[in-house]
Amino acid sequence: MKTVAAFGLSLLVAGCVNLNPYQQPLKVEAGPEPTKAELEPIALHVLQGLLKDPDSVKQFRIISVMKARWFLGAPVSNPGAAEGWLACFEYNAKNSYGGYVGVRPDGFVFQTAPGQPPNFLMTQSNAGFIRPRCTP
């Protein structure tokens, strides 16, 4: 019975939390906006490291770069947001069977600092509650 009551209370509390990262206090800033030319070699290198056949990437291009926000920590216990730059790109690479799968969209999140190269943080899919997102 206590478990049911605790679960119900947690649902009630979670239901009251606004899951919009743009309304959370900002704890980490994005830094200056990087150019597509700065991001392209870094994003391509990261993508190649994630694939089974790194040399199979072709038709890689960054489509857009936009500011994005996501939650830092659990939204209920530690409200706060981080900002970064979401680089949306398209690529074509081989699958496990050796065939090309066609052009696929994806996105990587970067942060920047003045005078430093962009720093890769995570893939779009690993950023919980990230807004906006690259469209699939």
C-alpha cells in the first residue's frame, strides 16, 4: 500500500513539473555560434567513430546550426538547463550487411568558447528533453 501511495505522489509531483528547458534557469551557456565550416570536420570525425565502417561515410553535409537547450540533471530535483549548438546533418553510410542505407538525418550537440575549437558534447539522441531537434 505504501508503494502505491509513493508512486502516486511521485506521479503527482512529476505532473506539476514543466518539462520545457527554455523555462528552466540557465546553468551552462552555449558560447559563440560556430560556423558550418568549423563543425563539419569535427562532426564527420565523431560520426565515423560511431559507425561500424568509418570509411563508408559519403554525402555528409551539415544542414543547419541552431541554439538548443536541454535539462541538466533530473528536472524535478535539480532544475536547470544547459545551452549548446545543435548541428543538424545528413549522411549516407553502409549498414552491417555492407549496403548503403540512403541519406539519414541526425544531430550532434557542441559547445564553444572564444578562441577554442567547438567541443563535441553528445548526440542528439543522448540529450534528454533537447529542444529544438533535427527532424527525422
